[in-house]
Amino acid sequence: MTRKAIYPGSFDPVTLGHFDIIKRSSEVVDHLTVAVLDNPRKIELFSFQERFDMLKKITAGLPNVDVDFFKGLLVDYASAKNTRVIIKGLRAISDFEFEFQMALVNQRLDPKIETLFMMTNSEYAHLSSSIVKEVASLDGDISHMVPPELHEIIVNKIKAKNNGG
Ligand code: ADP
């Protein structure tokens, strides 16, 4: 049996915390799909395509990882992909409350789907996409927060936004 898993998120933008979860998950499953949530109701800084491209770039060296997108219910997406495992990262108790609720909802919606939690790497426990946006928009250094190959793309986008772009 191939052990497949899905790692879903907004990735607005991708951080080293996300990459760490991707890399570690890819080492314990046969195949990992990183799935970008395309939610028309949520206003993201990075377009869906930009978020997708960032993930493609950082996963290029991981042969058992692919990048996809989904709309609608995560359990429907997982079931359509014939994948039973959803991976979520946990940084703190505050993540737990929300993720716990979501996992229980998903369990009700489709009992075949299991949510597995992966603890953050202590080096990245403080990282979130919103912190990256906040620091970069105030001209702070985000080089220790995002993958090096995405640094320029992320800084430029946030600068453009600050300049009314
Ligand atoms: P955000 O980074 O804004 O919380 P995402 O929806 O992009 O939001 O996160 C996708 C998944 O990655 C979630 O399961 C989230 O808990 C996890 N995650 C995000 N940042 C980290 C981190 N620094 N360490 C561990 N998991 C993380």
C-alpha cells in the first residue's frame, strides 16, 4: 500500500516553518501532496498562482512531493485523491484549539480521513505567514523566516503592496 498524505494550507506566503513540515512529512510517507487552498472568500496577499509557484519552487528537489490546489471541503478533496491522511503543523496551544475543532469536523464529515499532527521544529515555532508579512512590511529582515529562493519574490511583493501596488 502506498502511504499518501496531503498537507493543506494557505501559504500566504510560504515560510521556513511550512518547508520544514513539508520536508519532514515527505520523509515519513511515500507521497506527499501540498495542497494550496483556493478560497475566493479569503483575501490573500499572494495570488493563488504565486502561492502555487512558490511551493513548486521549494519542492523541486523533493521527488515524492507534488503541489496541487483545492477548493471547497478538504475531506472531499482528500477522498477524490484517494488519500486518507491529512497532515497539519502545530506551533502552539493556540493552533491546537482550532485544529482540534477542524479535525473533529472533518472526522464527522468523512470518518475515513485521518488528521495527523506534526510538531513544529522549535527553530520555527514563532513563524507564521502573517508575521512574515508584518515584519517585511515594516522593512525588517525576513531572511531567517522564508526559504532563500523565495526571499526576493516575497520582499518585492510586500514592498509593491506598501507602495500601493
Ligand atoms: P499560517 O502559516 O498563516 O498559520 P497556513 O494555512 O499557511 O497558515 O498553514 C498551513 C499549515 O502549516 C497549518 O497546519 C499550520 O499549522 C502549519 N504551520 C504554519 N507555520 C508553521 C510553523 N512555523 N511550524 C509548524 N507548522 C506550521
